[in-house]
Amino acid sequence: MANVERQPQDLPGQLSVELIYAPAPHVFETVLLCLPAGASAGDALRASGLGLRLGVEVLDRLRLGLWGRLCGPAEPLFDGDRLELLRPLLIDPMEARRQRLRRDGLRKAPRRTTPRG
């Protein structure tokens, strides 16, 4: 993943932030938010309304992430940030790979019919 340096918005006043929540695999909701400058991850979650809709029990299991890295509710946001509500892993990724290998066996990649260019 490329290391992107986050910069505060050039124009004071408003931040544009995207909040993403995936309630199930391959299903996600995106909420675009316009927040005041200096807003935090917790402010974005409150402004999205997802906290009220999902309830405390669901929120307690979720973690906040900013561009794929865990963050806390006090994390300051910058214009263009992507805030994510992360579900807990159901299975360790290495164990999932082992189970797929046992189930499906080793698969070879399909042969390329076109030359690389």
C-alpha cells in the first residue's frame, strides 16, 4: 500500500470525509459527510447516524480504521479521508488459507495465451 501523506484542507471550514461500513462480505454502505475542520473520527461516526441505527451492541464489536489502519475516535480527520468501520475477523487469515488448500487443493494459475507486453 502506498504511503500517502494526509494534508489538511486548503480552504478552512469544511472537510469532505467518506465513511464505509461493510455489514457482511461483499456488502457495504458508504456515507459521504461534510464536517467542520478539526473534526475527529468519533465526530464523523456521530454525524453519519450509523451509530444510532446499528446500536451499541454492534458498535462495540466494530473498530475504526482510517485508510485501512486502526485509529481511535479522537483521531483528527483531513479533507478526503476514508474512515472505515471494521468488523472483527471470523477466522485467522492463515487458517482460512489452510482450509481452502485442504478443500480445493493446489490450483495452478491459468496459462496466458497472449504474450506479455
